[in-house]
Amino acid sequence: MREIAVVGSAQSACLAANRRDDMAGILLPVIREALSGIPLDRDRVDFVCSGSHDFHEGRTFAYIDSLDAVGAWPPIAESHVEMDAAWAFYEAWSWLQLGHGDIALVYGIGRGSLPRDLDQVVPTQLDPYYLTPLRPHRDAIAGIQACALLQSGVTTEHEMARIVARSLADAQANPHAQVAGEYEVDELLAAPYVAAPLRGHDVSPVGDAASVVVLAAGDVARSLCERPAWVRGIDHRMDGHYPGSRDLTRAPSANLAAARATATAGFAASEVDIAELHIEYSAQEPLLVRELGLGAATAINPSGGPLAGRPTTAAGLIRIAEAAKGIRSGGARRALAHATNGQALQQNLVCLLEGDPA
Amino acid sequence: MSADVDGGLQAPYEIEFPFERTVGPVVGTFLAGLREKRLFGARTERGTVVCPPPEFDPVTGKELSELVELEPVGAVESWTWVRRRAGDPVDVDFAWALIAVDGAEGTFFHALDVGGDPARIRRGLRVRARWAEERRGVLSDLRCFEPEDNDE
Amino acid sequence: MNKPLPEPVSLMPTPLRMEYTFVAGVGRSRFLRGLSERRLLAGTCPSCRHVYLPAPEFCARCLVELDEPIELDGRGVVSTFCVVSFPFPGQEIEPPYVVAYIQPHGADTRLMHLIREVDIAEVHIGMEVEPVWREGDDLEPSWMSIRHYRPVATEEVRHA
């Protein structure tokens, strides 16, 4: 396997609704910041890969708009996934593994604010025979999962509130966070339910933002970055989509992805200093901690995580960027990034990152 | 187009897809059963029945074709309480729930009407299907589930 | 329980309806506002001198912000076109009609609009056309502020 590392990243502020910028307008400053921070001329980028979702944008092939911020002329090597950009990161990593080039730029852009009502849009992404026609509440399957997690003792409402309080407190140091602040657990527990047992703050706030991650291979990575965040292991797996066919108190695909990533990385999730988890609901954190095998010494979502801002289809890529940033800054030796797609942690990606010994 | 405080223009629009979907024999028989107030599941080689019936065994991936009729009753396994919205199958606040249909493996995701009182729901609560007055061979022919001990 | 299986249904209705907000963005908003003032605002890349109409916020080739907008008179030539003869749901214009790619004079990009006030058989690539604007009260920040394009009278072209 080629050595491949994250050598740079940037992100725009998570906004509940950006009504000023179009897709390219949101993305361009982020690409500029990512490249200038390395620094790297865009002519040296061999491959560009992105993730977005038309059902959030409300147009077919909506991401084409974003290519205006990439510099697609003269023609570039480019690809796109219709899902979270963490999977675009996986594609770029694979592309570099194949030896097609040395540098790849990955971006995720999403505007969850464009649908007037997510209750119209979320059901369209479900099974079209047995779920979409019922048009369930946007958080219904997550609420059912949280209920199951409470019943099985995986978490408690008190722990969920603690996770929210910790995340929003940590988010105060994150300039991109959409929400942040100091909250008392009791104060959070007094809030009304939106999809019981989920309260408003248990649901990561959907919004608008772009994220950019730059990957480079081997000595090119070393030449661009003082402390590259090496991708030592990466894997993604999925479970069946129908919630009634799954045990929602488990996420076997997260467990398997972690095991596979561990096998190539040579170290396990239990050995990482920080873990950035793509939880869209607070109740999912204790479940993922179990499935990934995270230890008590690991700092979970030190950025605040998605509970502080969930830009559609960029939230997973941001986890990779934040985990890598922990290593590039020298704050962490090893890190885990997790991303998810689908309902109730149906699809999971695990990326194990490591810095060179100091 | 209207101008935002930021000066950018914005405008509302809507998208409609008036599509129909072919359903195949398994889903097609299930939907036809609902029209007759009958609930079907699919039998797996493992000896279980899955309801609603998938075309492939969710565990082994084997193709399923044998449909088995089930009593439209079961027990609540997990649920979430939500505010009623326009277009919902229940007229008061209700739950989305996973219902373990008697004799079936796994659960059925559907609405659960307990008359607006969330305190009535617990794991294991016995429920039965409530059928729509006019049925057309669509999923909403099964309007929702309701407690078995509801007064009729 | 031993009743025969029902005859399967073959189709299920799956209508979807979703409401969205279109966000025009900085560059597009400037251009659309120009249309509501009967002005066609182009933008020039300070790096490659490419002239965009409509003008986005920045050059898609050089990724630098475009210069202050310049106004074009809107005349241009048909670079290609098609005749729409087939009716479809939601169509607001009676077919047949001509939709053309128009290269405005002074711009390096093309825009798409209707060609009217001419026999369809006479529309050709290279034809000089000009915009026909809506009346004063009817203007809006939209392409609809231009009713259509029409051929520029031959004498006018000669003396232009």
C-alpha cells in the first residue's frame, strides 16, 4: 500500500442558512484557504473528488455548480459521490493507491437549509416501498433507535444530555461551529421533545457549509506538510436499510469497518488519542463508542462534533479533517474519524490516522 | 425573487415527481393483501417469516417468494412520540413505532395511535392493525396500529 | 388462513413534492438585478480577460473575482438553435418555437433565449439578434424581463 496522508484542510462556518452565496461562492474561499495553508498551487492537484446530495440542493446534478470553484478548465480528473464527502475521501484515497497521481483534493458541500421542510425531503431518501409512502417524521427512525438504546441500557437521557453539554462546550473553541455554549445537564433535560426521547439539542443542527481536505502520497506529503496525518487504515461497510430488519442497538457495520481498518493500521480504535464521530443524534455516541471499541482515555469529538453543526454531506468529511488536524497540530499521535450515511448508522466509514513519532 | 438582508436574491420553488413504481410479485401481493385487510409476510429458508415481506432475505440475501398470511396483531418494540403534522395517518399526536408482528421475525415500521396519550405506550404493548375505510392496494390501507384493548 | 393469495397489484403511486429556496449567489444576483433595470451586466476576468454574460462572482478558469460589471447592449449572433415542435406539460409557449444559443457581442459566453418575430425557416446560425425587453412596470430580476430575441433589421446591421 502507498503511504497517503492528509496534508491540509479548511472549512467554512456552519450556518443554519446561507442566503448570500451559491454553491461555488461557499466553496471557493474554502478551497483557497486549504491550498494556501499548505501552500499548494492548484495546478499540482491530480484529482478532485466531492460529495453532495441533489435532494438537499433541490436540483439534479446540482454539484456541477460547485465545479466553478474548482477550476475545471483546462479539463481536470474529477469525480463525485451522491452522499457524504467522507466517501469521496475514500475514493480519492483509492485513486491515489492506484498510483494515478500524488495529490488529491476532496470537498464536501451541502446546504441543508434549501429544503423548506426536511420532513418533505428526508422520507424521499428512505426505502420507497415500505417507508417513503408513510412519510415519517425526519427524526422518526433516530427517535426509535434512541428509544431502543434507552431500553437496552446502552445510554440514558441523562447521558445524552451530558454528551450534548460536553459537545457544545467543546464547540466554543471551534470557530466554525453553528451552535456552542455552556449548558447545564438539568437545563437540557428540561427542554421539550421533538421526537421523544430526542430533544431539540439531541438532533445535530442541519445547515450549510463546505469542507476541503487535501491528500498527498509518500514523499510528496512529507514535502508539503511538517507532520502529515497518515491514513493507516480505512474501511466502510453497510447494514441493511429497513430499520425493522436491524437491531438498532447495534451497528455491526461500524464494528466491522473498525476491525478492517485496524487490521491494516496495526493499531486499534482503543489506542487513539482523539475520535471524531459522525453522530447525527446524541444517543448514537455511546453505541459507536461500544462498536468501535473506544477507550476512556480517548477524547471524543473535541471539535464539538456534529451536535455543534451538521452541514449536509460535509459532516463526515469534517470528522476526517478534524481528526487529521489533531495530528498535524501535534496534539495527537493517533486519531480515528468516523462517518455515516443513511438512517440510524446504516453505513459507516472508519479512518485510522497516525502521525510520525515526534 | 426577493432580496435577503445579505443582498443576495432568493426565490421559492417546488419540485414534483408524479411517478408510479412497479412493485413486483412479493410487494405487489403484500399491497393487494392490505386491500383485503390481510397481512402477509415472506417465509425464509431459515424457517422465519419477515413482515413486511422483502424480496430478499435480510440475513442471507436469498430470494423470497413464498408469502404467508399473519394475524394483523403484534407488540410494540420501540417507538418515538411526535407532534402530528398535516398528511400524517393519525389525527392526534402519535408515535412512529417498530411493531413485532406475531409470528414474524424483525419488526414493522408504522404509525401507532394511542389517542394522543404517550403514557399508554410501553414495550410489549399489544397492538392490532387499523384499516383504512377505502383501500386501494397501497401501504396506507393499513392506516396505523392501535392498542388491542381500545374500546370499539 | 387458507384463502388463496390475492392477485398482486403491479404499480404503486409514489408522488413526491418538495419545496425549496433558490439562492442566487453574489454574482448571479448582480446580473439578475441588472435585468430588472433593463441592463445586461457582463463581467471581465482580470487575469484571462474572458468576458462572462451572465457574470458569475468569479472566473471559473482563473478562480479570481471578476472586475466591476460592464454593460453590453445585448445584441449578438445566433451560434446554434433548435426548433421545439413537441408539446410537454407545463409548457408556456405554443410550439413550434425557436430556442437559440446566442453569443452577445463583447462576451465570450453564450446565453439561451427564444427567437421570435421571424419565420422559423429564416432563423440561421450567424443571424444578428437583439433583445426585446418587457415594458417598464413588468421588469423583474429574471430572464423573463427579456421577452425574447428578434432579428436585427438588415439595414441597421449594415449601418451599425
